[in-house]
Amino acid sequence: MCGDDRPAINARAAGIDIGAREIWVAVAPELCDEPIRVFPTFTEDLERLAEWLQSLDITTAAMESTGVYWIPLYEILEKRKLQPCLVNARHMKNVPGRRTDWHDCQWLQYLHSVGLLRAAFRPEDQVCAARAIMRHRGELVQMSAEHIHHMQKSLTQMNVQLHHVINDITGTTGLAIVDAILGGERDPEKLAALRHYRIQADESTIRKSLKGNWRPEHLFTLRQSREFYRYYQKQIEQCDRELETLLGEFEARVDPGDRPLPPDRKKRRKRNGRNGAGGAQGGDLRTELYKLYGVDVLQIPGVERMGTSLFTEIGRDLTRFPTAGHFVSWLGLCPDNDQSGRKYWRAARHVNHRAGQLFRMAAYPLHRSLTPLGSVKDFV
């Protein structure tokens, strides 16, 4: 189908086209009489697929990263010591002419057998487990934020301007007043008395903001939004405890007892840690990350709030990247240098990369940083 006499580098390579309900698998035609087969996506059928590949002495199989459908088969092949090769669909040239699953699996098998496919980076299984929890936690944070907006909407509809006079409606003062309102309190004097002493707005301003039209339908939506917010906060706390357990299972690279943490050079503001990008697993996060990485990563400018997120996205074993340049290219943070004839193209690739986005977020505050990393902008 390819019309190419390129010699096969690995004749024991398979190509797999992943679908939601069925999976197409192709092997080299000389290996069996039926080199293309289709399997349902049930677990016993995936096991049967892996057994068929093992019976043909297949050593590696290429598949496209289609949604999350590839994960069950990838894990089964990995468990059976069949090296899976996860391929970015944008990096694979399409089959000429009409494209079907039957053509795709053969095209994947051919490209993989002649060495034209590169496997995507996937950290070790232990890191992937922590990454799944961390990503789920991020989704819970987003859902929680939606219900904060719902609470603010309900208060606005009742012309209760509390969220306009305090910075955070989910802080100590905001939640205390909202809970008192839902408990039946309507007296602005008593509600304003719940003000925390660190709130900048004075008590009289808060008292004026708490006079509104207490319509039952808006109180109903406020109550439900508050309950949803409380529920998601409990789920986030469970994720934090699970993350703490998973991270505690990693072998420490350094013992703080033998090599104590270096002095903290940063003046840190006291934060509540709620829903932070780096996670709030309890205990001393700086010490835990120091044991995981072997270095004090929180001393790197811009990385203070995302140390745990970086660990769960890329792990700590970067030996699969020959140089720092390869790593930055994988993150999509450097421009490509392509040449066709005498024409040059230089621009950064548009990639949806979670780890790359974390590094971009870390770089945003550096324009005000009085550090060597902050002064790089003066030379760009």
C-alpha cells in the first residue's frame, strides 16, 4: 500500500488503530495468513489481542494517542513486556487516498517497522498514577470555581454586595456571613460583626453591603451553590491525602537528616494553600519535594506554586531526553528551524502541552524578579 522499498528495521512491529468500540491491528503480511484483525474493546478481547501479538513474537506496537481510549491497551501491552509506542497523530502522515481504520493500522505498522515513528514521552507508571490524581484535582478546582460564581450571582440578584467589598467570598469572613444568611440571619449588624479583623473594608461598609432583597428563589440557589462548593472542597482534600500517600511511596533521593535543606532565600507570603497549582498535601511541601528531586526546586524563581504539578507531569527521570534542548523542544517552548529550498520557517509550534504550560506560568512573574532568570529579558 505504500509503494516504498525502504527496508524494515523491525519486522516484528505492529500497528494499532484505536477506536472507542473496536481496535484494528496490523502486522507484517509474512508473519501470518491473517495479518489484519479487529478486536472489540472489552478487557478480555484486549488480552486476546496481546496474546495474539505474543504468539507472533511481536516486540513493539505503535498506536495513536486517541483521547483516553489507548490507555487500557497500552497498560496491558506494557504489562506483557510488549513495548508500546504512543504516537502523536499530528506527527504521522495520513494514508494517501481514502482513509479507513483498515488502512490506518497498516500505515502505522509500516511506518513503525521502518523506524519513522517516535514514541511520545510517558513517565513511569508510579508517576502516571500521581498524575491522574493531580489532573482530577485540577478539574475539581475548576468545578469548585464555577459554584463560587453561582454564589456571587445569587448574591447579586438579591443586591447583596458582599463580594464587592471583600476580596474573597470563600475566605473566613465571606463563608461565615454566607452560612449565617443561609441559617436565617438577616440583621446587617449581626452579619457585619462576623467580619475578620484583617478585612480592609470597615464594618459599616460591610453592613451596607448586606442589605438586600431576600427572595426565596435566590436563597435556594445560594444554598445549593454553597453545598456544592463545600462538597468539592471535601473531594479536593481527599485528593490531597491520596497524593500525599502516592508521593510518599517514591524513594527519596536525599535524606534531609544527612543533607539538610539549604537556607530559604525567599520571603514567602503566608498563603492558605487552598486549591493551589502545586497542591496542598499537608506537612512541609518544600521538604517533601526536596526529598523527591534531591534539590530544593522551590528556590527556582517562578516554581514556588507548581512543584508538585511539575513532578506529576514529567517525573524526575529525564534521561530519555539527550540534552536540555531536546527537553525544551518537547515542551514546545522553542521555535522550530525548518528549511525548504531557500525558504526558512522559524516559529514555535502550537501544542497543548500541560508541562509546557506550567513552565510558561512560571515565566510570567519573572519580568519583576531581581534574579539572573529575571534579567534574561534584558538580553532577548
